[in-house]
Amino acid sequence: MTRSTLPQRLLQAVLLCLCTAYTNALTLDTTSADSIREVSSQVAYGLMKWYTGNHTGDVPGNLPAPYYWWEAGAMFGEMVEYWYYTGDTTYNAEVKQALLHQVGDNNDYMPANQTKSLGNDDQVFWAFAAMTAAEVGFEDPPEGSPSWLSLAQAVFNEQTDRWDTASCGGGLRWQIYSFNVGYNYKNAISNGGLFHLAARLGRYTGNQTYIDWANKVWDWYEDSALWDAKDYKILDGASTTTNCSQGSQEQWSYTYGVFLAGFAYMYNHTENDIWLNRIDGMLNTTTATFFPANMGPNIMVETTCEPLGNCNNDQKSFKAHLAQWMAVTAQLAPKYHDRIFDLLAPSAKGAAGQCDGGSDGMTCGKRWNSTVWDGTYGVGEQMSALGVIQTNMINVVSLKPPYTSVSGGTSKSDPNAGTGSSGTSSSNGQAIVLSTITLGDRAGAGAITAVIILFTLCGTAWLLIA
Ligand SMILES: *[C@@H]1O[C@H](CO)[C@@H](O)[C@H](O)[C@H]1NC(C)=O
Ligand SMILES: *[C@@H]1O[C@H](CO)[C@@H](O)[C@H](O)[C@H]1NC(C)=O
Ligand SMILES: *[C@@H]1O[C@H](CO)[C@@H](O)[C@H](O)[C@H]1NC(C)=O
Ligand SMILES: *[C@@H]1O[C@H](CO)[C@@H](O)[C@H](O)[C@H]1NC(C)=O
Ligand SMILES: *[C@@H]1O[C@H](CO)[C@@H](O)[C@H](O)[C@H]1NC(C)=O
Ligand SMILES: *[C@@H]1O[C@H](CO)[C@@H](O)[C@H](O)[C@H]1NC(C)=O
Ligand SMILES: *[C@@H]1O[C@H](CO)[C@@H](O)[C@H](O)[C@H]1NC(C)=O
């Protein structure tokens, strides 16, 4: 991971402080395509301001510390969607460069710089971005580069190879390597990620192998301690050391989203009502859990941490994914369109109302139930706001739903992508020469803390002056 240096960061902070504050509240009309485009464009600009990977000497595809690699993948996936929803090509070249720079030597989103700390969920978010690029017809990679589809296939092949029956009767572990904390954890986002990716590959290619895998992952998940069937509730994960006898209770919006959309892809492909019923149940709990009546109404909230104000950088971005995956569910299971946009439209309006903060007057906070900027800012806040705002496009204009290979998708298939590389379980990473994680890797965190303190001081000063 590359880090901006402390002086660079401090300079940025000071510059922000010096700028005069002005307010420029974004009013979103969720019934107007022009309004959604305009507001999305401002929020996307604010998001891409965080990205320095396209600067000379920096590494394309990385976000500066403290943001982890996975979040960059998620961000570029969202920027592919940004183009899809709005038609704005401003960032396409950078996004494409980023998505291709990080493919790694085996074209499987396991770049050497990230491998030692890579989890299955990290890898799959980059695969989602590539899959989205295939599904929305994003500009193809140049000759000699892997196709978007093959990148997603490579990740699928490697992750299915890591399917582990030694404990818990199956499932994917969170981490890929045994020396990483979390190797003993089988969790919702990793297994949901594989399920979701398999469902999308199945629908796109029509290849039954992917559909079989999606069924296999869901069948395991449904019987595991990671699922509470009675309440349609996702449990975050369980430990292999106790054979997954008990699931942990934390609730995270993106785990619901990843399964919800996976159900929708399966439904759309199989047209089997069993998936429709699962969508229904998952929407029930998603609504009850993440659109709490006493904080809205109909406003998305990252319930576990947002009211307490202690979401970490990863968690701050989760609402972006729930929004996107609810939107794709509306496309693939139109029966639920209205129900979904009854939630996404007010949430988008709320999110836009939070985007008048910071010294630029257009920085987004995260509490969407108030039009007074909550003082927070960051990649997660921008991503979440952009996610929920831009998805509203499909509520006002008709956009082509995600392609399949027979409905317009042209990304080339390579069913054998990723096989035989070090990313598969046969080597399980043992063959990779790993440098130990040094203090240097963590150094960025101290610098960013200093900046955060500075920002807080600036914010406070600004409030006092204002
Ligand atoms: C890098 O990206 C930013 C944000 O999109 C853009 O303003 C800038 O022009 C880009 N820089 C280069 C060197 O492409
Ligand atoms: C890996 O990290 C190094 C050091 O930051 C950087 O110079 C190099 O370009 C990175 N490699 C890739 C493929 O991103
Ligand atoms: C572990 O759990 C699986 C699935 O529930 C079960 O089939 C298996 O017998 C259990 N193994 C042990 C050693 O208890
Ligand atoms: C979702 O909630 C509705 C209304 O309470 C209920 O009728 C329906 O059965 C629920 N769906 C599932 C799958 O539990
Ligand atoms: C808005 O949400 C926060 C939690 O994020 C909550 O504490 C507050 O009471 C809510 N305000 C309203 C007006 O619902
Ligand atoms: C599958 O998705 C397409 C595209 O949105 C939609 O027209 C079609 O009705 C969906 N199929 C079903 C069974 O709902
Ligand atoms: C379907 O996918 C499987 C698994 O990747 C692959 O082995 C098989 O060759 C694929 N079939 C076709 C027709 O592409």
C-alpha cells in the first residue's frame, strides 16, 4: 500500500482550513434525471479527490492510508456504476487504469503488494468491480489485458478452490492465509461474496457450473450458524475452532445487500419463485434493521455503529453497497422496484442534504436524517452518498439492465482463468515468499491520526467562527 507522506497530508489539511467555508446545500430532486446527475457529479468529484493513484509516482488503484485495498476496489466498482447511471465519462480512463493496474501477475486480483494481507472478501470486491464492468458494457481493456469477465472468473475459480470442508461442513474462510488473524473465521461477507459472484457469473454466461456453486454456497450458508432462518437474519461469522457452533451477532448492511442481490441474480436467471421468497424475506429484515423507523423514516442507517458514531473506515462505506445491491434487485426482480425505491429515494434525498460540509461546502457526512452536516468526511461518506444518490437514476429513466452474454454483454469468457496459479488452495499461499508485516506498514496510521486531529480542530474553529 502506498501512503501519502505526513507533510503532504498536513499541507492538504492546512489548505482545507485556510479555505473559507461556505454552504452550498445540495438539493436533490429524486424525480429528475438532471438533478440526480448533477448531484451525483458533485459527490463523485468529492470522492475522486481522495484518489491520488493517478499522480506521477503514485500507484494506480490504491487509495492513500488509512483506506484498505478492498475499499479502493469497491470505489472503482462504484465509479463504473457512476458512468452507467449518469453517462458521465470524466473518470473512465482513471477507473479503467486502476482496475487493470491491480490485477496482479496472474490476472486474479492478488497483486504481490497486497497478497500478504489479502482476505477473500478483499479479493471479491475487485471481482465485483470487474463483473460490473462486464455487465454494464464498460469500455473493454486493451488487447493483451485480461477481459473484465475473465478477472471475475479467475476470482471465482480460486475461491471455489478454497472451499473448506475440514470444518463447519464447508464454507469459505475469511482470510486466505493461516498466518492472518481471521483465518479461523468463516463469515457472511466472504461466503455471501462467493455466492453473489457465482450467481452473477451464472446469469451472465449461462454456464450451469456457476449456478450449481451458487446453490452449493447458499445451501451450506442456510444450514450454518451464520444464518437465522426464522428471522431472516444474517450472523456475521463463526469460528472454525468451535466448528462454527455459534454465530456472532453484529449486523452489517452490506452482508444483507450481498445476499439480497445474489438472490435477485438467481431469481432472474432461474425464474424460480423460491428466490423471490428469499428476496422478500431479506427485504423485510433489511428494512427493519437498516431503515429504523425512529431514525427516518425510510432513511438508511448503518445501525450497529452510526448512531454511536464509531463506524470504522470500512463500515462507513457499507451503505454504498447496500444501496447498489438493492437497486440491482429492483432491476432483476421488478416486482420489488417500488418497495425498494420507497426506501432509496428518501435516503438519497437525505444523503444529498448531508453533502454541504467541509471547507469546499460540498463534503458529505453520514447521518442522512439531518440536513445539518454532521462533521464527518471521508471516502466512506462520499461513497455511501454517491451510491444511494446515483442508483435513483433507474427510478426515473430506463437504463439497460445488467447484460448477459446473450443480451449485449461482449466481455470475453475464460472459464479457466486463475486456475493453476498460486492463488488456489493447492498451494494455499505457502509457496509465496512473504515478508513479515513490519512497523512501517502501520506507520501511515499515526500520520492520519494527526491529520484527523487537525481536521477536528479546523472543524471546531469553523463552527466557532460561523
Ligand atoms: C487524477 O484524478 C483526478 C481526480 O479525478 C483528476 O482531477 C486529475 O486530473 C487526475 N490526474 C492525472 C495526472 O490524470
Ligand atoms: C508495488 O508497490 C511498490 C512500492 O509502493 C510500487 O512501486 C509498485 O508500483 C507496486 N506494484 C504494483 C503492480 O502496483
Ligand atoms: C462440524 O459441523 C458440521 C456441519 O454442521 C458437521 O457435519 C460435523 O459433523 C461437525 N464436526 C464435528 C467434529 O463436530
Ligand atoms: C415479509 O413481511 C411480510 C409483511 O409482514 C410478510 O407477509 C411476509 O411473509 C414476509 N416474508 C417472508 C419471506 O418472511
Ligand atoms: C438521526 O439518526 C441518529 C443516529 O444516527 C439519531 O441519533 C437521531 O435521533 C436521528 N434523528 C432524527 C430526527 O430521527
Ligand atoms: C429479469 O430482469 C429483466 C431486466 O430488468 C426484467 O425485464 C425481467 O422481468 C426479469 N425477470 C423476472 C422473472 O422478473
Ligand atoms: C463452465 O464453467 C466451468 C467452471 O469454470 C468450466 O469448467 C467449463 O468449461 C465451463 N463451460 C463452458 C461451456 O464454458
